[in-house]
Amino acid sequence: SAGFILSFLALFDAGDRVGVPSTAYPCYRNVLRVLGVEPVPLAGDASNPRSGFGFPQPSDITSDLKGLILSSPSNPTGATLSADELQKLAETCSSKGVKFISDEIYHHIVYGDEKSASA
């Protein structure tokens, strides 16, 4: 969690708005709030057939956000993004000047043959 604090301090100012998946590691929101940054819940599309969990979509990334934080595999659902989905989110953030933070602590925890993508 110290890494989050240092990263958030370097990237965001009090009053900034940062997108966070609505189902995400609670510490993201807690640390952002303590720093005076507004966590903006992004619900995504919960009809995802792989998990029933909705990661944010490129259309959810608006220019009023200063950042987007997510993890894939997701904590607590275990849902994963494909390499293409992750790339589209990263490209959308880049084109809109939104900082993209990919928490990859669970990157190597996967089941089956599908490997999780890395930013």
C-alpha cells in the first residue's frame, strides 16, 4: 500500500477525480480519499460472460478524470482483461491525458491456460 500512496502523491492533486472500478480493492478508494482525491466509481458492463464483473470501458474514460486505476486479475472478483481490452483502455487514457495505473500484483495468479495481460 505504500506504493499506492507514493504513486498517488506523485500523480494526483487534491480535488482531482480518479476512475476506479465499482468492484475493486477498497484501499484504492480509501487512500485516494485520504489524499483529497475523489474516487469515481466506474461500473462498466456487468454482462461480461467471463466473470459477470464489469471492467471500465473506453467510453467510461472522460477527460474530467485525472487517472484510472484497475487490476487484472481483479481483486476481489478474479476477472481478467484480455491484452486487447487492456491496450484499448491504456490508449484511450493516453489520448485523453488520463494517467493509467495498472495494479499487477495478482498478474501471475491465473487458472487454466489463459495468461493475464500486462500493461
